[in-house]
Amino acid sequence: SDVCSSDLGADRRRLPTGRTRPRRGAARRHLQDGPRGALARGGRRRLRRPRREPCPGGRREGPVAPGVEWHLVGHLQGNKAAKALELFAEIESVDSVALATRLDRIAGERGRARLPIWLQVNVDADPAKEGFTPDGLATDLPALLNLPALDVRGLMTVGHLAGSPEEARPTFVRLRELALRLRRDHPALGPGLSMGMSDDYEVAIEEGSTLVRVGRAIFGARPAP
């Protein structure tokens, strides 16, 4: 597709984000033979999995596509942190100090140094979204950056449902400006900005996104239940 082949620039990444929900018995076959499996076989080495989808392989089954780096997007419950570390190379939606502390402890116990994470920020104060508030993150960031087993790659946000890409721009501006303010006092905060999806990724890139989450533009619309 055009989205797959377009050039985002050397300092930006696009992670295909599947959002289909196959029948339970078909989950593994879907991941192997479906569109994400095709992307993996075609050379894509980083794929995202929304938290509601079947896991990309289990403890006994092994990975669905060897060599693929899976990233987790979506709210992660603390009691699922240990399992998440078994399955995913990056956690892209750390939304609390408690979750970060748990991930740090488990990663340290397992000898997994510098687990890449992204801090989710609710810049729109949307009650339906998870994430740090901007003021809360400013307070908590020093403690987060001092967790020895974590590598804070940057900030991430999930924008509110907008009627047009341009309506999403203020969300992206707020995250970019917050990141600039925080890095002035905390240069250890990674340079990444994860923002933008299928409908608005071009606007997100204009506002500084370094990583966009493109699902429907690659895989097509989610089928009706």
C-alpha cells in the first residue's frame, strides 16, 4: 500500500498495528498466515499488538514469526507485567509509576537490562483515555528516569476521536511541547514521540512524531463482529 511504501524519513518509524480479532481457535493461524504474517515474511521486523488481541505466540508455542520484534500498545495491568516481558520487546503505553516500577523490578530480576518503554500521556484530559497527566508526569519523571532496568524512549499519546486529521493537530502539538519542556530539565528522557494513526499520521509527522501507529491503512477496516 502507499502507507507501507512511503518514506517517513531516517529518524521516524512506522509500526504496523493490527486490530482484527479472529475467532479464538484461529488466532495463531491468523497471526501466521494473515496480513501481519505476510508483513513479517516481507521483511517487517517490528509489529505492534493491541492489548485486546490474541498474543503472538505463547510460552510453549514460541513466536509466531521468528525474528519479529513485537511491541505492546494499550493499557497493561500490573498483574500481566511478567507475561508481557516474556512476549514483547517494547512496552509502548506505560501509564503509571506503579506499572513502571513493577516492570523495572521484573526486568531486573530476569536480567533484562534497559527494557524500552514509552510513557503514555493523556494530554487532552480525556476521561476515556489512560495515561499520566502533564503535571503528574512532570512530578513523576525523575523517579521514572531513575529506574535502572528501564529505557524511557519518549512520550506517547492516543488522540481523541477527531472528525478530520487537522482536528487532531492540537493533541500532537501539546505532546511535542510537553516533551520539549520536560527535556530541558530532564535530558535523559528519550527523544521519541509516538503519536498518529491511520487517519492522522501525516499531521502527526508534521508536528514531530517519530513513530506512528498505522493499522487500518495497511490491514483494512476491522470486520464486523
